[in-house]
Amino acid sequence: MRVDAFDFELPPERIALRPAEPRESARLLVVRPGRTPELTDARVGDLPSYLNPGDALVVNDTRVIPAALEGTRTREGAGTVHVEATLVKRLDGHRWTAFAKPAKRLRDGDVIRFGREGDTCLLGTLDARVEARREGEVDLAFDLSGPVLDEALAQVGHMPIPPYIAARRAEDARDRTDYQTVFARVDGSVAAPTASLHFTPNLMAAVRARGVEVATVTLHVGPGTFLPVKADDTAAHRMHAEWGEVSPETAARLNAVKARGGRIVTVGSTPTRLIESAAGADGLIRPFMGETDIFITPGYRFRAVDAMMTNFHLPRSTLVMLVAAFVGHDVQKRAYAHAIADGYRFYSYGDACLLLPQATPDQDQP
């Protein structure tokens, strides 16, 4: 398909710069495809009413690390250069691949000192040597390793808030909690699984009281998730790979839910992509550990996921294509047009939609 088919105009004031307070007060557009698609305006707090006893809600327990770094490269005879880096993928205990600006001014062997000396808020500095370079990317070897490196990154790094927010305000202390989900447990993401940002302990208690199981998977989100697709056709786009895990226990629980007639409802695109990567053509979910680069576009036949909650996404992004695959391209365009016209808030800190392509006749309505 042509990528420009997934383009749309979004007024800048629709981009949320902070999450709703309380989080479950965010708006929720419930989308039911069909001969006459139905769009229902609700709140995230209404979510349990749209779930059936016996369903399973699947969440991503990845934790965002402070992956945005600033520092200086000093080279004898060449002066200093301010460097911005965003960690992308951990290679081993002390090495990371990172997006870097200005990558063209870096050379193999350069040392970058991250943090600002004497800044008590950052508690010191952290050095890394450039091992390899590619277009816009570098491999960095830090002078610390393992948990000690993780602690140093927590001190000198910043939360990697998305560029469409960073362009309008600076990252601050609130983002340390705002850009982290209540499910966060396993360090590794450099972007949040944003649909999960709406959840609170009270909402989760209501979900469980409804008779819905909660299952966790882990997928470490990379920054490529939110980038627009630059190719003219989806067939020419190379999807970024992300590491994920579906444990044997979780796979068995979800298969049991399906066998009993329950639905698998994923919270966000990350568990959706991971569950579909783990599912076979027979619909059974198998344990999975490794990287997935699954690219879901219209025409894809979903194997295991029955319903999905997700935020409103960037034009021309792989995420808006996934939504179109889930409910149909025409329905996706209609839902987004409704959300824009009705003042929904978009992107990471914005509102959400609940996609119910297989809604059951006996489902309770709020």
C-alpha cells in the first residue's frame, strides 16, 4: 500500500504535552467495525465495562530507562563538540547502539563525556568510546558495565520523551514518573508502551473485579516505533527489530483463556505485535524469546489477538498502519477524523481508543 494513504492533518493543539490527571480520566474512543461502524465516546475508567468475564488483558512490563544523554566530545586539535545520544539497543554489559547528533562529526575511537562536571543534579559524568559508526548511529563502549552502568545512566541520563513533546517543552522531573507505567518491571525500553500509561492500581482492581485475567509480556520498545515511514510503499519499509519475551506460563494461560471462549485484549501495539509473533497459524501462542520485526499492515490476518487498546498515533507511522489492519483502513480513517474533530488528545500522553472488531452480542455496555 502507498504510505501516503496513512497521512492526515493534525492540529498542533491536539498533541498532549502532559498525561490526563487522574490517568484513567483520559478519553476512550470505542471502535466497533461492521457494516455500520460504531464509534462511542467513553473514558479509560469505563474500560472494565467493555471487557467480558473470562477475557485476558495483556500488558507490557518493560521499564523505560533514562536513555537520552548529552555530553561533549573532545579531540586534540579539533576542539569540543556537543553530542546528543539516545540509546537504542544494548549489545552487552557495557556497549550500546545509539542514535547520535552530530554523528558525522564523530570518529571511531572518540571519547564522549556524558553529563556535566560539577552539576550536582547529575552526580558526575560517564565516559564512552565510539567503536563504530553508521548513518545517524554509533556503537558506544562505556567505561562501566552491568548494574554499575545502569546506575550511572540513571544519574546522567534523561527520560527520552518523544520529539513531538520535546520540541514544545523540556523534559523535567515529572516525566520520570509520567513516562513510566504502573506495570514497569524489566529495564530496557527507550520509549514507553504508551497505552499502558493510562492505568492505575484502582483501574487494575476494577479490571480484576470484572473477572478479567491480567497477563504480562515483555517487549523493549525502541525509538523506531514512533518514526514516520519514509518509504513510498509499505512493501519497501524495513521494520526495526525489538526484543521481547512471552514466557511459557503466559503462553499457557492465554491459550487456556482462548480455549474457554475468552478474548485476548492487548494494551498497546507492543504486546499486540509480540503475541502475534508468538502465535502460530493454528492460533496457539507458543513461548517466545528473541527479536521480532513483525510489520502489520492492512490485509494481515490476526492469529490470536481479539481486541486492542491503543493511543492515537503519528501520521504515516507503522502504528497507525497496525490500527488500520485491525479494524480496516476506512474505519481507522473515520475514527481518527472523529477524534480530531471532537478534541481528543493525541500521541504518547494523549487519549486512547479501544478496538473491538469481534464484539460479542451479550457484551455489557456502560
